Amino acid sequence: MRSRTEDVSGLQMRHYIGTMRTLLATLILLLLSPMSEGAAEAYGQDFVMLSDLADRYEVPTDDVSAPPEQLRQDLQQLEARLEQQLTAAGPYGLARAETLGDMARLLEQLGRAREALELRERALHLVRVNEGLYSPGQGPLVREILSSLRRSGDMLALDDRYNYFFRLYGSGRPPWNEVRWNALLEYVDWQREALSIELDGDDPRDRLLDLYELLEEVHEALLVSAPEALDWQRLATVVHIRLTVFYVLEDLIEPEQDFRSLRGEIVRVDEPGEFDLRQERLENLHRSLKSRGRRIVEEALELIPKHAGRERLELQLALADWLQWYGTTREAGARYLEIWRKLGESGDDETRQKWFDGPRPLPANGAFRSAGEPSVPVSLRVTVSTTGRGRGYAESVPEEQKRAVGRLNSYIASTKFRPRIVNGEIVEGDYADTSWILLYR
């Protein structure tokens, strides 16, 4: 007869074996999961090359204005004109809107930004009353308000105004003239900036999903055109923008997965009542991003005419970068070589050098534009392998920069680079004294 001690020992052993089996299955699942392929470090979010810094930050310019006393005299003259217009045309006379706008510009130069904003809001109200809620005449005033809010740093108010600006110019829907199309691109650019500065705090999912779906709708609207009426320039633009959003989505979304053992198998379990349709939608997108990125580029290349050589090469480069970032280096390398060859055939040595002669950390399309505070430049020697892996070296590091150099080296090692091509071959790149900036968020 078995003793109780033996029974307990047997149960413990079976529990141990079951636990180990579960852990082993979990490990295998993680190793075999498509997510394990992963994407590289997001260049531009926590660090950037000094040469790219100007592309991500506005360089302040000296504002040359009249002396304060002259500004105050001009303001008094405008106030008198505003009173005359009130007497002549009443409180809703349209001419008063222009005068209010002129007064706002003077107040801003005097440092009275809040009063300037109030006057622009009054001017905007007058235009709406006279010309309608979504009249084109509001455009210049709305843009002045946007610029003023940006200068003041009130990003939440700026976000609200961009939403109005977007509705004013058709909410991104066709038909598109040049003004409506440019307004759509500006709105999308703001949404990407709002994501980069973490305007929504810890939960950017609504904004990210709305942006994804907006661009998907625009893309589909372009594709329904008859082949002879296809606006392929706008199609190429949208594909490039969608790829930038794909990069951001890949970086921001971390699937919330709970793996548990069920009869020796590892399955995902969602707790009852915790289902989040928004999260599920983003996770589904996240899982298919790599193939989606490939598909939209390849579909565009089938539609864009052969004579559009430059636009086609830019899309081919974007696809090669996308694959390289995801670690599909062999295919990406073959695509890079083909692009290099075509640039040579067209005699475009300048572009060939720009694209393939220096370190190009990925993504190279400005997808990430951190609002972090830039550090002082850090100089490193960087080598990039033929598969696009980077490594940083520093001959001697001042004590006060050791932590920054260590952090930078870690970022570079986690980043994928576009490889260097010389004489039709991918070679190791060795770049001395490359200057980098850390971005502290």
C-alpha cells in the first residue's frame, strides 16, 4: 500500500512536471511567435543624428518689430478705426474682422498674447456670421490662431483648433482641390506630432486608431478612381504617410496577452468583462503591419506609371527600409542593390550618395519626432554591418558624458540601419566622428 508521503511526493512531482511543461511551451510560443521577429529601435524618438536635428525642431528666428512706443501708437490708430467701423456698419460689419486681426498682431508683438487670441476669436466670429460656419474666408484667421497657440505652448487648445481647421476644409473627404488636400496633410502632420509629444498621456489609442482609419479611407478613395483618372502623385504621398503611421503604431502598441495552460496547450485568455474593442482592433493591426506595409507599397507600384521614375524609386526605397527595420535583411539588401543600380543608370549620383553613402538609421522618413529636450552633441565612431546592425565607439569619453555615451551606444545597437553600398556591393560602413543628440523626455 502506498503511503501518504508517497502520494504527496507524486503530486508534487506531477505539479513540477506540469509547471515545467507550461514554462517550456510558453518559451517555445514566444520564440516562434511572429512578434519575436520584432522591429528595431525607433530612430528619432530617443536619439537623433545632429544632421537631422533641424528637420525635427523649429529653429527660432529673431523677431524684428517696431519699438514698443510705435506699436502702441499703431494700436491706438486701429482702435479708432474699429470704432469708426462700428458706427458705419454696426457690430457685425465684416470689415471689423480685418482690423481686429491687425490689432491682434500688434498685441502679440507687445507680449499680450492672450488679448491677441481673444481678438482673433472675435474676428473669426464675425467672418462666420457674415460668410457661414465653414467659409473659406476663415482660413487665414484660423492659421494665425494655430500659430499663436503653438507659440504660447498651449497644445491642448491647439489640438482643439486643428480639429476645427480639419472640419473647415472638408474633413479629409474628396473632392480635393489643392487647398483641401494641403489642409488634410497638415492635419495628419499635427496628429503625428500630438502622438510624438504624448498629448493624450498614457493612452494614445483613440488618436492612433482615428488617424489610421482616416488615412485608410483617403487611400481607398484614391484607389476607386478609374485608372486613367488616378491621381498617382497623391497616391504615392498617402502611401508614404501611412508607412510613417505604421512605424508609430508598431512602436506604441504592445499587445496585452495573457497565456495560460489548457490541457497542455498555451492559449490566450481574456477575462470576462475586460474585452476592449479598440485594443483588439489595434492588436489585430499590429500583428499584420509588416505585410500591410509591403502590400500598400507593392499595390501603388503596380498603379504608378513607369515614367514616374523618381516616385517609384522613393516607394521602393521606403519598402526596402520597412523590411530592413523588421529584420528581413536579405530581401531588403537585394532591393537596395536594385535601387542603387537604377540610380546609376539614370546618372543620379547625388541621390545615390545621399541614400547609400552615410549612416541612415531607420526609419529615415521622420516617423518619430520626439518633443524631448535635446542634449549636447555626443561624438561617436559608428560602424554598420552589412546586415544593418550598428555599433558605437568612443576613443575617450569625458566623465560627464559617460552615461550619455552608454545610453547612446545601447540605442545604436538596437537600431537597424540602411547599409552602405560601394561599387554595387553592400559593405560595412565605418563612420568617424558622427555627432548624435539624445532626446530626454
